[in-house]
Amino acid sequence: MTRILFVTGTDTGVGKTVVTAAFAATARGSVAVLKPAQTGVTADEPGDLQEVQRLTGVADLHEGVRLLEPLAPTTAGRRQGVVLPSVDDHARTIEKLAVDRDLVLVEGAGGLLVGLDDDGNDLADLAARLEIPFAFVVVARAGLGTLNHTGLTVEALRARGLPIAGLVIGSWPAEPELAERCNLEDLPATTGVPVIGRIPAGAGALEREAFVAAAASWFE
């Protein structure tokens, strides 16, 4: 069965792109990666999808819209005067990709409830439009504050009846301190969702061969 995996985060900068790349590197069969909205880059600059390609070699990449300012897509689009694709448009793209791919990865922008279109719909609204099976992975920080932020994201997903495959810590230190070690135990206890992966800090700086070879060891 084709799988759709949404990669969302508790905040911006938590490591969603590297986590997306790690899933792409460990996927069995064909994989496509969709970024509904990329902000903070010019037309010629590499974005998150190009980083996934650099780390994994996956070239089946799809970007919904690209916006100049490093802001939420709705804010950046309004300021730039760009009409954003609707979440219905994105849903149709995902379903078309899923016809002949074994895995479709969808990387969100910022956190779960960041607006993606001009009606204010977000990644949760996009997922709810799909008529094929999917699940969410929540990328979280390792340190202080993560219990609250992760709990809120999980609560929002559950309130909408959206399935959660697990939590991934986006940047796990080589020498974790007390709070980080405790969070590793407390995250599943407080959210009811297992931690299914820990991406080592600095993994995004690896060369492709090293990244692909190590990626499977980062997941449970």
C-alpha cells in the first residue's frame, strides 16, 4: 500500500528537512518528496528540497510555491502579492504522486498550524483532504520546552482525528544533558506517542554516502 507521510514540527528550525531526507534515504521502493510552500529563498537559491537531494540523491521533488521572505507562507505570499495554491491543489498533487510511488513525503512549513493558502488552511487541513491513507511524524527538539510544544502538536493532531506514526528528535546531541535524557523518556509518557527516531546533531552536514549509510541506524 502506498504510504503518505507528513513531516511536521513543533516549531521552525527543529530539523524537518533532515528528518525528511532520512526517511527518503531509508525508503523501500520509489519515493517522492513534496514541499507545499518554500519561503525565504530566491528563485535561484537551493531550498529544502535541494537539501534533501544533496543528502540522499532522491530527485523526484515537487515544490508547490516559492516565496522570497523567511515568513509563514500566508504572510510571505500576502507581502509579495502572490496567490498561493490551495490545500485542495496540494491534495490533488499528493494523490497523483501516490499512484505510482511507494512513499510520498510531505514536508510542512514551520509548525502544524502555519497557514498554507489564502484561506488560512494549514498542513492538518491539507491532510484531511486526502482520500488515501497517511500519517504524521512530529519532529521535536531534544531540550527544555519540548514536552509542552510536542504535547500541543500531538493534541492538535488528535483533536482533528489525524493519525500519528511517531515522534522524531530532530537534533540529538552526542553528549545529552540531564533534560535531554529525561525528555527521551518523558516524551512518549506524556504524549502517548513513541519516539521512533533520533537524528544526530550535525547529520545535515554529512556527505551523501555517509548520510545514506547511517540513516537507518537513527530510527527504532
